[in-house]
Amino acid sequence: MDFGEVLGRAWKIVWKHKVLWIFGILAGCARGGGGGGTGGGSGWRRTQPFGRDLTPEIQQYSTSIGDWISNHLGVVIALVLIFIVLIILGIFLGTVGRIGLIRGTAKADGGAQRLGFAELFRESLPFFWRVFGLSFLFGLAFLVVLAPLIAAGVLTAGVGFLCILPLLCVLIPAAILVGVVVTQANVAMVTENIGLLDGLRRGWLVFKQNIGPLMLLWLILAVLGAVAGLLIALPLLIAAIPAALAFIASGGQTSPTLLIGGVCLAVYFPILLVANGILTAYLESVWTLAYLRLTLPGQSKETAPVLPANA
């Protein structure tokens, strides 16, 4: 695989077909995640086993929170439901964004002169459950592995974390390897229109036969992503650090520096969103082209096939 050709071709595609930026922004919606739970009731503060160890100020603060939750239970439930809906929406848009990037890159590499948002979005929907299902299965597998380790660390007041540190050092490289396999499987499912299990087998086969080039590519993209991410976040740091220092120095009072920092952050947020979208689109395009080059040796932009519209 010609790394220079893949990296350069991916940038040309992303820069020419700026609709991929939108899918990059959507794909960013699936990054990270979170969960939450609520507890309420008038007896909440009386059932805390460590309440007697808290300072009076913290106890009073906890009591106020418990009372507020009890008096605004409907609001809390509504907020939780909104939060769940936003998570589901983020997962959906993030998955479709990733599929759209793969499909759009493959079509552009095959000679498509124009990519439409509605067209790519529509063509991405049939692949949703396959791509989401694969990510969910591997995420669940890692959760099953990590949950007992985290529980052991918590139950032993942190001592367990020291004992499982060597195991974590093994799990991190394993997670990287699995991530590359999943990435190749996603590209296989979208570009070859195959099922989840077949896509996983295909991704594993490509990874096994090209482990050296793929891991080198991962390293290159990790460095590029880290440098680009730092450059993108640099204006945030420039605006946030002085504002935070001014906030601390003023004893938590509003200051002109804090206000200016807040305005700068608000102004920069759209730029940050687009920049992250471009970066995500580029990285996903590189992985897609890498798969195409490895599965079709010698393929270039002149010989790459055009995907059928109904694939």
C-alpha cells in the first residue's frame, strides 16, 4: 500500500466533496458517551451510609439537592428522558455519519464528480443496524471485561487498580487492534454490501493479512490526529486559561476577562465544530481508501469501481 497516495488522495476527496464535512460533524456525535441514573424520595438523605462522615456544609448541600429532587421529580424525569433521547439521536447521527463518510469516499474514489447529502444519507440508512450492531457488540464485550476490574478497584479502595494495572496495559493495545478490525469490517459492510458476520470475517481477514501496514497506518493517523486536534483546541486553551485564572483570582466573581473569554469560546465553537468535522472526515476517508487499496491491489482513482446507487 502506498501510504503517500492514500493520505494525499483522502485529502483531495475531502477537500473537493465538502458535503463529507457534514458527515464528519455527524460522525463526531457518536464520540464519547455517558449514562446516568437518578434517585429520589424523601428518605434519600437518611439512607446514605457515609452521611455521618460529611461536613455540615456538604450535608446541608446534599439535603438541599434531595429536597429539590423530591419537589421537582417531574422536571428531573423530563430532563432524564431528554438526555436519553439526545444520546439515542447522537448514536443514530454518529453512525449514519460514519457510514456516509465510508460510502462517499468510496464513490468519490470511484470517479463520482458530485456527492449529494440527501443521496448519501438515504444510502447510509440500510447499513445502520450492521455498523451499529458491530460497534455495540464489541463495546459490550469490553464492558464485560472492564466492569469486574473497575468494581474490584472500587471495592478495595483503589488498591485493586494497582493489581490490575498490568492487565490494563494489555487491554489498551488489544483495544487498538480490535478498533482497527472493526474499522475494516465497517468499510467491508458498506463497500461490499455484506452482513455483520461476513463483514467481521472480512475485516479480520484483511487485518490478519495486512497487520503491518494497517498498524503503521494507525500510528501515522494517531500522530496526525493528535497534532491536528491540538491545533484545533489551541484557540480554546488560549481563551479559556486566562479566563479561568481571572475567575480564580477574583474569588469566583465575574470579570471582564471572564466575559471576553466566554464570548471568544462562543464565537469559536462553530469553527471548532467544522474543523473537527473535517478531521473526522479525513481520518475515515483514509481508512476507507486503505481498505480499498489492500483488497484491490494496484487500485487507484483511475481504476476504482463506482458503487451502484442501490448497494
